[in-house]
Amino acid sequence: MTMKTFKLRIYPNATQQIQFERNFGMCRFVWNELLNMQTKRHENGGKYINEFGMNYLLKPLKQEYPWLKEADATSLQGVSHNLHLAFQKLFKKHAGYPKFKSKRFARPAYRSNAVNSNIVLVDDAHIRLPKVGVIRFRTGQLPDGRIKTATVVRSSMGKYYVLVASDVEIASWPKTDALVGIDMGIANLAITSDCKKYVTKRFDKILAKKKRYWEKRLARRRRQAEKEIAWDKHLKAVAPRQLSDFKNYMKAKVMVAKFSEKVANQRRDYLQKISTELVSRYDVIKLEDLKTKGLLRNHNLARAIANQAWRELRQMLAYKAAWYGKQVITVSTYKTSQRCSVCGYDDGKHELSVREWTCPQCHTHHDRDINAAKNILAA
């Protein structure tokens, strides 16, 4: 059995939208309360409370704040689970300390666990969710198998989605006995050791002009709105306006989010097609272990590197390989572009402008990216 997630676009009515928004807020509130409790315990010399301990604290929290009973109970347990994972990253991987979630910047989402058939596909167009009821949905692929969780998410465009994770049986694809090394690049997204190049598509540049048009208006309307809010406070208005009360500002904000979402969807679709093709053609895929964080410090190439989404492509290859019985291996990037893939001679560091070079020892003429892909395959 393999865990697979299906994304459904749902269309809640007004009452259901209010319930979703309340659940988002209650999950955020519980996160902040539990995090505050953990922080104070640490300051007073107390020990960390694990996930089960935090679940036990949900009952007295509901007694203190009765409105929390309106939330899906499993979604609040999911909050303690996520906070536990955040602390585990802090303890084991030395990640940053968990942060409080603000209403303005928190991701509007919550996860429900499937218990006693509380999450059910009614038919091919409706799904029943706990505390909300039956909702109409649309999708390209219907969920199958045993449903484990359902995560409700609201996008920046105001669209609602539910991510249904279920255990499914996935048949392995036929073996091809083929191996490939893949070098990640900027001019070309991916270059294989058998000389195939997947070109880079700058989706961000295609819509840059239209997006910039609305970004300028968003900034200008925000400044104007903040001036009017400050004037309301100066006059000591009973109910000073918020940014969400300015319709022109909200319209520009939605338009900027629309173009950002479109760029992300186009990029994701392109990566899905590339990863599916690679997994179907090769049994073993070798990738270089790129440290993107360090590469982004180059401000001349930061935007182009971010557009490539190398990590997202790597994640797609990894989970698809696990589904279909293939293998993905990461190797070190050490001198993959410097060594000759024929004789192994180290020609030293090449500048990024050098795309082709000839080996001084065996006189083989190399394409820089294809030579690196062959070295990755041989690593």
C-alpha cells in the first residue's frame, strides 16, 4: 500500500465557508496557546510536553474556551502533532524555534483525520467532511483506496481545496534496466547523461508585465489606504477601517495573487511532465545534491535559480520513483563540471560563461552540462 494525495477543488456555500474560516482561526489559536505554554514551561525550568501530553491539554482548553468545541476535534489534534514535529526539528536538526502564527500571515489550512467514516466520497462530485457536511467538488482524478486524512486549504485567490490522502495500490511500471545521470542547470532545467536537454521555461517572465502592472497599483493603493486608516485613528473613530475595507486595494491584491498562482501552476505542470517522463524511461536516476540556499546568494542569478524549482523536481522524482518501483540517488556536486568524463582529468574551475571545453589530456571536446551529467552517473 502506498500513500497518495488527491487534490479536489471544492465549492462550499456561505455557511460552510464561515465554518472553514472559523476552523482555520481555532487551529491557529490552539497552536499559539500550546506554544506559549511550552515556552513558559521552558522559562520556568520545566520539561517539554510531547504530542500525547498536548492532546491531553486540549480538553481543559475547550472548557476554558467553549467555542473551540465547534472545531473538528481531529483538526486540533493535528495542531499538537504539527507543533510536536516542529520541536523535534528544533531538538534533532537544530532548526529554528517554532513561531507564533498571526492572523495576517498564517496559512489558512487544517487537517482532519478519518475516524468512523467521517470523511466519505458520497459520489463522483460530492464529499462529506466532518462538522461541515456534504460539499460539491471537481477534480481530474477521483480518490480511491482507504481515506486517511483530508486537509482543507484556502488559496490566496480565495479558492478552497481539500487534499485527500489515502492508501492505494499502485502497480509498478515495467523495468527498462536504464540508468541516467541528471545535471541541473539554468539555461536548461535538466541535462541527462544521454545528451537530452529539458529547456528552461521562464513562466515568470511571460506574465511579468501584467503582474508588474498590478503590483504597482497594489503598492500605491496600500499607501493611500494606510494614510486614511491613520487619519481615522487621529480622529479617534469608533471603528477605524482595516485594509480589507478598501475595495480597490483588495481588487489589486487579488489580481497580483492571480498571476502568481498562474505562474506556479504552469511551472508545476511542466515539472510534473518532466518527472513522469524520466521515471518511466529510467530505473535508476542519479541527481546532484544541490545546495540552493548558497546559490541564491548570487543576486545576479537568484531570480533565475528560484524559477527553476530544482527541489520541487527532485521531490517529484523521489515520490514517483517510490510509487513505481524505481530508484533516485543523490550524489555530491564536487568537481562534476571540472573532471573529464572520459579520462578523469581535473581541468580546474570553469567560469559559468564557459559552456564547452576540451580536455588537455585526452583532447575530448565536452559540453559542460552533459559532461557533468556523465560524471554524476559514474559517481
